[in-house]
Amino acid sequence: MGMEQWRQELLHEIKTKAYREGQFRLASGQMSDYYIDCRKVTLSPAGWLIGKIILDMVKDTRIDAVGGLTLGADPIIGAVTALSYETPHPIDGFIVRKQAKDHGTGSLIEGPLQKGAQVLIVDDVLTKGGSVLSAIKTVEDAGCTVAKVIVIVNRRQGGDELLLEKGYNFTPIFQIEEIRG
């Protein structure tokens, strides 16, 4: 099975398990007539497809670690790191907390992220870009470079333009039109 077959299978999974119409309040605070709950796919056995697709998307990019803001990024990180073990260049994973823990080291970042690492930031759905930008700021403050940003679904509501305007190498697996179409 190759990249296009993986994409088509993942698209089917998202359309049938994660996409819902109705009235929903998004993390950005705005209302929407649809919602994409990617955890219905990322936390299912089909979640491995996301790892395979992302590894294919970054095969020509130096990536030392993959991470993002908890909770949407967590299962994506797990799929990428686990599947990378069988590649010539395994990738470490890390999770960015929404706030520093109040015990232990008080870290905002969990996992083996090293200063100077080239990182891939991942998330499930991009709307305005707040979660992704929060993760980016945290890893850049830790002395890392964001080599690429990948999300499963780009809602095309400003987050994509903001990331590109700020100079980040951003690629979605799917545009919203592919999900809704």
C-alpha cells in the first residue's frame, strides 16, 4: 500500500468516523456548522495511517523529534514515533503541556527533546492556529527549530495563512474541501 492508498483510506475513516454536522463551539471560541473529532480516528487502529503518511511527507527533511500541544497531537506523535523505529532515522516524540506542571521539573515539554533539534509540529485540526503557535513558541523557546508543521485537516480559517506568513513550512494532509466534498 502506498501514499495515495493510505490517504484515501484515511479520508474514508475521517469522513465516516470523525466528521459531524450540527452546531459546535470550536477551541477558537467561534461557532461552526461542522466538527471534526479526529481522535475518533487517531485513537483507533486506523491511526497508524497517519503515522505512515506523515513519515512519507518528511522523508526528505531532517526531523529529530515530533511533537505538539496536548491532546490533539498526542496520538499522532505516538503513531509517528512508533512507526519511525523501523526507518533508518527513528524520530523522538515530545508533548507540549498547556501549562507547566506544578511539581517535578515544572516543564512545559515532556519527552526527550534536545536543544538544537529540528522538530516537526503536528496537530489534528487547524482553525485559527492557536494550538500550533503555542507549541511552536514553546519549542523555539527551548532552543529548537521548527522544520515543518503538519496537520491532519486544515479548516482554512486563517491558521494556514498565519503559519505561512510567519515563514513556517506548513502542509496539511487534507484540506477541508476534501472532507466536506
